[in-house]
Amino acid sequence: MVPLLLCLALFAALVFGLGVPLVAAGPWRADEKLGAGAALGVILIYLAAMIRYWLDLPAGACVLLAVAAAGLVAWRRRACAAVARDPAARRMAGAWLLVAGWSLAFRALARPPSGGGAPLDWADHYDRARLFLHHWPAHWRLYGGDTLPTRPPLANAVTSVFLALSRPDFAYFQIFTTLAATLAFLPAWLWAGRFGAHAPRAQALFTLLFLLNPSVVENATFAWTKLPTVFFVLSSLYALPWTEAEESPARTAACFGFLAAALMTHYSAAPYVVALAAAWVWWRRGSWRRRAFWVRTLQGALAAAALAATWFAWALAEFGWKGTLFSNTSVTETTARSAGGFLHEKGLNLVNTLVPHFLRPVDYEPILRDNPLSFLRDYCFQLYQVNLPMMFGLAGAATLGWTLARRRRAPAAPGAPPPAFWWWFAGCAVVLGTAASGGIDHWGVAHLCLQSLLLLGLAVLAARLDETPRWWRAVYAAGLAVDFALGVGLQFLLENRYYSPAETMRRIGQILPEGFDATTWVNLRAQTSHGYEYVGNWPIARPLLVLLLACLLALALVRLRGTRDRAPAP
């Protein structure tokens, strides 16, 4: 457990220590400074990683970042102390630590990843981090034969810095990618407070929903970059100024810069770039005659372009237009060869993402096996991970729909976008997000681009759940328990199984045995062939880890109960 705690301390010190001092003296609330500081800290670590790679500096140069963080905190010690003393910032920091501990505990329970049909993404991302860590050539062929521009580099470059400051082992890569994923909690927590009439209550309930949601827990513990992308998307959305009074150079630059960072973390942010860029121009059309509006827009666009150029300009110089822009799977895996084929492919993905597989004809042969638990796990995995309504849980989508319908004519919360914006934002995300997937996925593609909608929806649920009838809250709670049992408990029960390297190597080349799913098999073979060690293979006392998870859940429930007791009378 000690390495987990040390990695958590290193991650928090660097991310918050670099970013928070630079925004601590700004006009925002203390908890907003904590969220914006984390985003700025990640961006600064990315820039340092790219400079280190370009200049071929040794791993020891990353120590300068720790020195810089300490220096910045000392320089702005009074402003940082004011942030640390603020009750809202303390609640936010405590809730994030709760989420980080919960995610790391599940990370330590899991051994080989299993479930779904994307088994080797973790190996590709690990190679990308090692490319920056070890100064491999830019054209180095990564795991599976991919080249660097297939995916944008921000999260992998950031992870390389933490590997340089700790150990380059795969287990440490898993830890730091999990911690980076938990940052998505911060802006969503802020949104829950903005949506709720009683912010502490809404934020405490959101923390609980975040801990129990199967899609969130699985994505936080799988070594890829979806949730870090959500972190920047929701941070950009939160910083977007909706009125002339909110407009400022810092806020506009933050909004545009965070959006660029999201695109450089994963191309799944592209639908949100379109949605927010169009919203910025259209919903602020009353400011078109103001010169200051266009000056702010230009400043924000230049900030975003400068950040994006650190990747795209360099990639274009190294790989050319085709290698940079047309190597992504959205292009390479498409089945469309005509306009009709394109509409057919995207239309099927849209339907499959919105309609759960048990309501339409689906071939279950790929997940059928003798072990009923394995089949049940895969059956539920293809609901909670890739289908948009089911990502909210058995009763979550219905509860969210009831809440939105009930408040469809309610005015916008202070500082929040107008209601019409949310329909535009969600529509762009769903249509463009499913269209961004290359090829036809018969299960659905919600896991690729729609997790920002999931966290926003959970924030709305947390803020408005008390408005639902008591009996419906009981139904929702029962559904939440079933979701956790089937989508988290069963998933990690099977991922905790131990497979000896000798047995794995013996079965290479044989027909897959019944009850041994293909994803587990491919991951085990990659792990054994390369000698990777999972965090789950460390000698950790599993009963104590389960006890820790139970204590963390109990702490979340206590915090939720405490906010109810302190809630003002209606």
C-alpha cells in the first residue's frame, strides 16, 4: 500500500503545486481555483514533458518540476493558504482524495483487464508513455504497429514525467493513469454544486454516484485516456463565460485552452470542440457589436492555437498531413465507401448506442461460454460501458429524464448556460460522438465520446434527486445497488482471478477453452510475453483492501448524511 500512497502524494504535489499558485490570486472561488489549478498543472507538466523529449534531457530533469512546484507554492504561500482554508475547497479536496483512494483500491484488486472488445489499448498507451520517457524516435512503431499520431499525446507525455520521478514499470503506469482519470471528478463536482440549490448536499451525493457508477469505475481503472479528456472538456465548459459580466481574458483563455488540451488528450473531444465553439458564437450574439468580445475571442483562440501547435505543428513536420490527420481509427477503420455507406455506418452506431442490446437483435455468440458468471459479466459490460442510457444505470436514465422534463421551463441556474444550450450540447455530442467511431459496433460506442455527458448527467441527478418522490428515490437506490453489484462487483471479482504465467504460456496457440474470454486471453498473453507486472500482482492483502473499500464507501455515506443534516429548511 505504501507505493500507492507515495504515488498519490507525488501526483497531487505536482499537479496542484504547479497550477494552483498561478490561479490562487484570481477572482474565482477557492474550489474553482483548485479545479482550474489542476487543469493548468497538467498542461504545464505536458509542456515540460515535450520540452524534455525535444531537447533529449535525462529523466532527472523532471526533478526541476518538483522544485518549481515548491517554489511556486512558497511564492504564493498566502494565496495558497487562503485556498487551503476555504471550506468549499477543503470539501472538494477531501472528496477527490476519497475518489482517488477508491479508484486505486480497485486498481489494486484487478489483475488482467477483461470484458468488452478493446483488449490491448493499455499496451499501446504504455508504449506511448515510454516513447517520451526513453526518447524513442518519433516514428517508432508502437504496440500493435501504430504510430504516434494515431492518438494525441498529452496524457501519455504527462504520465512519462511521473514514471521518470518514480519507476518506469507498468504497474506504476497503471497507478498514474488511474490518478489522472480521477481528475475528471473535479469539474463535475463543481457542476453538481452549480446545478444544486444546496451545493454541499448535491456535491456529496455526486461523490457517491461517481464511486458507484460502473462506467466510471471501469474507465478510472483501465489504462487509457478517456476520463482525462472528460476532465478538460468539463473544465472548459465550466469556464465558458455566458454573460458580459463573466467575461475576462483569463477566463476566456482558460475555456479555449482547456478545450485544446482535451483534443490533445483524445480526439473524442472533437464533438465538444464543435459544440462549444458554435455555442460561444451563437449564444453570445448579443455581443457581436462589441469590440471587446472579438478581442477576447481572438485571445482565447490564440491561447488554444499556441497550445495545440506544440503537438500538431510538430507532428505535421514529422509525419506530414496524411500521417498526422488520417491515421486515427475514425478514418482507418471506417467501412464507408460512399455517402450512403457513411450514413448507414453512422446510423447503425447511433441506434446501437441509444438502444440497449436486449431490445434489438444481437449475436451473443462472442460472449457465450460455459461459465455463467463470465457470460453475465460480459452481458452487463456491454450495457454499462457502451450504451448511453444504461451508462446511467438501471433507473438512472429514467430518473434523469423525469428531472429534465420537470424543469424544462425552469430558468438557468446562476452562471450556468441557458436550457436550450444543453439540448444543443447533448445533441452534438451524441450525433457527432457516434459518427466519430470508425466501423460498425453492434454493441454501441458510448464509451468513446459520451462520458462527458455521463458525468454531467450524474451531476444533474445529484442536484435534483431530492425533488423526486420518496418512493422513486428508493427505486433509484435499489437500481444503484444492482448496478454496482453487476457492473463493478462482478467485473472486479473476475478481474481479480490469478492466472499463472506458466499456464498462460502453455495455452498459447491452443483453442480458447470455454469460460476463458478472448479479452482476458489476449491481455494475459501480452502481459506474459513482455513481462509486465500489474498492480494487482503485488503482494497486497486482499481482505484488507476490501475492508478499505467498505470504509471509503461508509465515509461517503457519512458525508452525504452530514450534508442532509446541515441542509437549510425549504
